[in-house]
Amino acid sequence: MPDSLTAVADRVWVVRHEWFDVNVTVIGGNDGLVIVDTHASVDAMRSTLDRVREVTPAPVVAVVNTHSHFDHVLGNAVFTDVPVLAHEETAAALSAFRDDRPAYDGERAIEVDASPVVVPTDTFSSARVIDLGDRQVELLHPGRGHTAGDLVVRVPDVDVLLTGDLVEESAPPSYGEDCWPMEWPTSLDLAISLITDDTVVVPGHGAVVDLDFVHQQRGLIGIVAETVRDLAGRGVPVSQALEQGEWPWPQELLEHAVTRAYEQLPRASKRLPLI
């Protein structure tokens, strides 16, 4: 299936690709285009850019990475002469990935492995604004969640918010080895504070969603955090937590969530393991 391109607001296009069901978003202004996330390979990003050229010839003036995972950043190398912006934790993670990169063993592995890792050099810790002349694009780090360096991207004049993988539509939220399960709910609370009943919310994967969807997903992510807090507080060891907890998603999706959450809980929140 070819990339699908959808205009979700004035000069805001989302290109959704079947591979990883990942979204690349293009924001246009008088001074050019901002590309938010760059897919899983150079070839995939070039294909995506071909779709963009069907609707606008404007130059790309900046690239934004919402977080460090390869399916959102390996197309950075397509853009050799524009700044790549990201949170400082994302840049650090990508630098480490570049220096100690394992071979990829999934679909289109040759294509992925042939795509160089371009580490963002325009980094920040909290917030940044990109001025496109007639509109501004706001970048905000709401806190740690899916990764340590998650960004949300806001286009205020058309009420659009891009969440990266803090929100996913086509699959449950992804808890990987670098997730922050106990902080994810409050990070989403900050993102939700930017969403109105009319906001178009673009998740990292899947179809656009709305405030109700984000509230629902935040609630389930909160259940994961509170379930871990309850289990640890009752002395259930991490090795038994998955089996003893009642989870909103299948256990096999939450192994890293539980392990990481136990590691991140303060000592005072844990009791000695039950005998």
C-alpha cells in the first residue's frame, strides 16, 4: 500500500505509511516546511517526500524528531542542509545508538541498516518555537513517558497537536526498555492541557484522534502506573507482578513497563517481598 497523505488542517499534512503504521507530519508556512519525524529509513522518507511534493513545492527548513526510536528518525539523512531539532535526551540516545548500533533483524532490514543515524544538533530541554513567518510551531517536552525525550508539537493557529508515541491509535502504547511508566500519566496530563474539544491530535502511529481518545488512553496508562504502585506497596516482587496484576493490555506487552516501573519507584513506595 502506498503512503496515504491527508490534509488535517490548513497546510498541515499527515503522511501515513503501512510500514510500522507510522505518521510523518508536514507543517507549511510562508518560510517553508517543517517535517515532524522522518520514518524508519532514508528510502521510506524519500517516498514520503515524493507524496509531499504532490501538494507543495515549498522548501524544507527544519526537521523535528519527537523521540529517538529508529522508526521515527532514520530518514533524517534525507535532509542534509537543515537543522534537526529534538529534546536533548533524544540526541543523547541517538548518539549512543549511532556508536553502538545493532543490526536490525526485522522487515526491510537492509534498507534500515543502510540508513545512517543523524543526531539532532539543535537541542533543548523544555520548549522551542519555530517561526515560519506567518505561523509558529511550538515544541514542548511535557515530561518523560514513552522515552526520556518525548516532544509534543503544537500548531496553535489551526489547533493541531502532534504527540509522537506518547499516544498511539493503531496499537496499545509501546512500553520499551527506555520507557518511564510512572511519569507517563503526568506527561500526558500536560499534553492534554493543550487539547481542546476541537483539537486535531496526530499520534505517532495510526489515525488522527481527539481529546476523548487521549483521555481514555491516559486513563489506561494511569492504570498501569497505579497497579505497579499498588503491587509494590503490598510487597509483591517484580518477578510476580505481571501474573498478579490486572492490566488493561496483554501481559506480554507490559514486561518492560513493569520492570522499569519497579526500578523507578522510590524506595519508600516498596515493601519487602511477601513470603
